[in-house]
Amino acid sequence: MNLFNLAKKFPTEEHALAYWMKTRWPDGARCLACDHDKCYLIETKGKTGKVARLFECADCGLHFSATTNSLFHDSHLPLQKWFMAISLMVEAKKGISANQMKRHIGVTYKTAWYVCHRIRQAMQEGPNFTVGGPTTTVEIDETYVGGRNRLQGHKASHKGKTAVLVLAEREGQIHMQKMKKHWSWPYA
Ligand SMILES: [Zn+2]
């Protein structure tokens, strides 16, 4: 993944959010509690006056946002920066320190540490998931992370590796896929 293309693909936070929503709910938002498929988009103003977009379940009334119970849960960091952080972590063959992250995405050390921690945790604890959509091919080397040994070639076993949230590029398309199911947050 190259940061230039990432920035081009997500020039604004709106783009990033729209992309995330489509990735999370390809057929439209579903209630996080009852899985109802009718959820209304509502806009509310928070304490800071900033407009928050929430979904309201037509069945159980639950309010949730596109980031609720996801890797980005309860974070004020723009999705654009999260995507960049994920990309950096997936790409960094030797890992990336909070200090490096801080410089790369322009946040405080504390935020950088937290972001690295969350992504790393998701990488380690995420359940397996299917990589690639019907029209997208994703490089396997880029999508499995974790464990001490890097994959040796495409035929290497995935055992012990956990696929995470993937940001991969192929034929000009940027593809991100979240974990398939049972995503829960926070991890204990
Ligand atoms: Zn519901």
C-alpha cells in the first residue's frame, strides 16, 4: 500500500467514512444488537457542536455509529489517519514504533501508542476471515500478519497467522476488508 494512493483515494474524511460503511455493511447498515436491516440515519449535535451521524435501529431503537464496535470504536482520530496507520503497520516488515507512527500520521505520542496498540491487538486476536471480494484479488503476503515467521511464498501455510483488517492494493484498487464476524470490542 502506498500512502500517496491512499491519500488520493481518501481525500476527505467523508470519503473514508463512506468507504468504511460500505466495507462494513455492503448491503446497508444492520443493527449491531438485533441485526435488523432497517436502520435510519440520524444526525445529532454533540456537546462540541460537531454533527455526529448515527444510525437508529427501526426495531430495537439502538443508536450506533459506523465505528461502534469496530477497530475505530470510540476514537476521535479521523478514519483517514486510521487507514494510514493500518497501512503503515501492515507494510512495515519490521514493525513500527509509536514514535514513528506519531511522526507519520501527525498525532501525539499518546495517540500514536494507542493506535499502534489497537491495531496490533486486532492483528493478533482477530478471527480468521475471508480475504478478497468476488472481484478483488488480494496479495496473500500482505494480508496475513502475526507470528514470528513471515510467510515464505504464496503457498506457505497460514497456520498461526491471523488475517486482520486488510488494506491492499491491486490493479489500482484499494481494498479493505474487516474481519468477517464476531468482532467485539474491547478485547479483554
Ligand atoms: Zn436493533
